[in-house]
Amino acid sequence: MKTRHIAFLGAALLAPAVMAQDISTEITVDRTIVPEQRNAERPANFVPAIQLPRVELKPLSLHEYLKASELTTILPVLEPASYGDTIAVTPYRGYAAIGYFPVYNLGASAGYRFINTHNTRLGAWMQFDGNSYKGNAGSDKYSYGDNTVSLGADFNRMFKAGHLAVGLEYMHGRTSMPALGVHAPGMENDVYTKVLNADAFKADASWWGRYKAFTYKASFEFEHFGYASYFNEQRYTPEIGVMLGGAQGKPSGGIDIKGDFLSCGNGDLTLLPYYNYNTATFSAHVGLKLDVRTGDMTIGATEVKRFHVAPDVLIGWAPVSMFAVEARVEGGDRINTAAGYYNLCHYFTPQEMRPYSNVPVDASLKFSVGPVAGVSLKLFGGYSMANDWLMPAQSVPSSTGGGITVWDPEHSSIVSDNQGWNPYYSLFVPYDIKGWLLGAGIGYRWRDIVDFEATAQMAPQASDKGYYRWVDRARYVVDASVKVHPVDKLDLELDYEFRGNRKLYNYVGMERKLGNKSDLSFGAAYRITPQFSVWARGENLLNHRYDLLLSVPAQGIKGLVGVSYKF
């Protein structure tokens, strides 16, 4: 479950993307570890001595802070969170931070740990993120806005028999988006505007315990999500698991049982038997994913398969400290929810959604070398298949009979609605998609002063071909970042992201170019005192114009300038 710890990072180089998140992951490892601060970055090398939980399939985020998705490594690190490090390493129990950038980009965050003892922690937090900007479609100018407020509390208690964690969270979002180029007959100066009000409530509880050689866990999560008054969805996710063994250098095995059920009757029951083996140079996780679907298995006149089997294999080998090989073969079912796709993109309404998606295979291989004289290299590739995988699209319009016109930015002209693109609403369309992904990366680190990393990736794309996690169907992706720590209290970061040949497809395979994304970002943070920091972050500094997914133009220059205080 998600656990938030009130130890604010000096928001610095992660705003505003980080401030839009409050993601935190707690990892239970069956051995003694020494708590230490962990950077939110991917490891350069595989460390087989530690066996972490399996990697879950996580689709690429579609919202404004769109980031490239690399093949997930066997040893994933924790994602950055507004609340700082997953393991508390500071004496501070509270934090507050606020940032602003014109015309309107606002982020505010605060939290406090009311109980902070060795065995018990109780904290509460809040987060607000908002933006508003204008976008052009031909000669028309439209306004876009998105405001989200989240509140939450978490409780953690260590007992002799185990660990209890409980969390509560509420979110309200308001998103406005015009129907680009769509005018009412006789009212050509007005446009239709969608205003989406979303509310979500989540409660979860987890227990981890150990009895002799057995490690066990149990968790339950309830989630309610709704769009105003016309759509409501409840989700129930129970999970139990038992592992035998797991001591360092010894084999272990176990089974996890997980359910994922919706109030509409659709659901998925998953059994995950597995076997782990670790040595100083070798680590292996070998298992299966057995998915049984519940509910209606009929889509139209076609009955879909109820039972699926997928591999769950993670292998790493590091014969020497400067060379490692990682291999991964995974897959499995996925329940599609409106809440999940709202988190991907706020400019989405649940018009048409296939209840289930399935990944028969997602395989990857990665070679890592280094560091040698501060230089590290990596080469990776993979092949994946996904069935009924929901990808963003736009509708093929039905007959409107009202003379509604549509602005086509690709051809810079007004077209009738029978041309196949209706931007009045957006949706996700199920695709059977498969394809390759190839990539290479280089990194360089000089003392604690300079840290550089660059990655280039390629994935051939078509309507039914491509890398399923790249929802913008980019063909080429380049990421580069350099972090500089010139003096003790100052941190600087320069980032660049390029996503080329981005496209969008619709029902009948028609494609539309979204424009290349070329995003240069710069951030700086200065710690005036251990408690007080000032920071700034600017994104899209080149003011490059391109479309986000779903016919939403990207904001131009944006960012946050603010202060943070720990107490």
C-alpha cells in the first residue's frame, strides 16, 4: 500500500511533476538493511544480493508531465514523492511548500506527522496542483484548465507479530477542455466546453508478519471514483501471500493470491506461485501468473477467454562488479478502470472501455557495463504483445445533421464531420499491438559534483504495431539530464526530452500527427538553512508547440518558483 512519510525533500528539482504526485512505495525485504536516503533514479547495475518484489505493469502517464518509459529493471527504485524519502532520515515532522509561475501554475503541499515514535507513526497531508493556459486551433484560441486537490492520512504501527499500515485519501479534480473547432450551428463564436468534475476516495489496510520460516502478508483496498453524478465506480482489491524461506543465499518459494473486482461485476483473480534463488552473483525469480476473469465474458457477439497463463521470470547475473545482465519475461491480465485512466489523463471520459486487457508476453534483455572511470554504459531491447490494450484515440463521428464543423490542424482547414475526426470527446480504443523496443544509454559521474545520463530508444510504430507502453506512439525517444552540485547548498539540473514521430490513431486506422515533443527543462534549489529552501523549475523553455494526447495542445513555458520549509 501507499505510505507517506513526512520528511519533505526540498522540492527543488522535482517540481512541478513531483508535486503533482504523492506516490510512495514501501518495500519489505526479508533481511536486515541499513536505512539510507535513496535517490529517485534507476540503478546503473544489477545487484543480485537483494530480491525485491516483482515489477507490476504500469502504463505510461499521459498527463501534462508526460515522461518516457524505459523497460523496467529487475531492481526498481522508489518513485519520488512530495513527502521526501521513503525511509525517514531527518528529525523533521512537518513540511510546507508553495510555488507559483505566471500566467497560472500553482503547487502547494503541506503535511505533519502527529505521532513519530520508533513503533508508531500517524501523519496527515494535503496537495494542490493547478494550471491554466490558452491554446490555438487555427484562428481560434481556447482555454484549458486543470485543478486538483488531495487530502490524506496514514497510520503505521510495528507490533511484535508484524506491521500494520492504514491509509485514507480523498481527491477532487476539475478539468475544463473545449471541443476544438466545434461550433454550434448559428453560434460560430461559441464553442462547446467540457467541464469534468471528478471525485475519488481510497482506503487501504495491510498487515505483514512472520512466523518462523514463513513470511506472510494480507491487504485490502477500496476505491470509489466518480464523474459528477453520471458515472460511479467502486473497486475492491484483496491480496494475501505466503513465502517460505528467503534467508540470504538460500532458496525460497511462495504464492500470492490477488483479487481485483469492480462493483459492475467484472473482476480478476490472480494466483502467482514463484521460486526465488539468490547467490552473490546470481539472482532468479521464476513464477507463473494464473488469471481467472469474472463477470460478463461476452463483448458484442464474441465470447472472450476467461483463463490466461503468463510467465513471471526475472533473472540477473553479475559475474564481476562492472558487468551485469538482466532478463525479464512477464505478462498477465489487467482490469481497466475509469479511475486508472483518469490518473493517466484528466481529459478523458469513460465513453467506451474494454473491461479487460491482456499481455501474453513482455520480454526484455539488458546489458550494463561500468562504472569505469566514472563512465557506465547500457544496451537493452525487448519484444512485447498486448491484446485489447487501451490506447488513446478519437472517435469516428456519427451523423450529426447539424452542420457542425471541425478544425483540422494537420491540414490547417475546416472540414466536415464526415472526415473521420471528431474532437468533441476523447476515448481509449482497444488494440492488439506488438512490437520491438531497442535502446542504449551512457552515464558519467564525477565525484559528487556532476552526474550525467543520456538514453536513446526506438520502437517502430503502426496502428497495430509498436511498444504498448508508449501511448503517444513515438518512434524515437531521447532523454538527457545533467545534475550539478557546485557547492554544498546549491543543486542544479538540466533536462532534455525528445519524442519524435508521435501519432494518434482512431477506430479505422486513420492516423494524426501529434507533433514532436522537444522539452528543455532547468531547475535550481538553494538551501538557505537545513529547514528553509528556495527553488525554481522551468519546463518547455524552448516554448515548443506540440499536442498532448487527445487533441490537447501542450502548455508553452511553464514551471514553479517557490519556497519550502521543514519543521
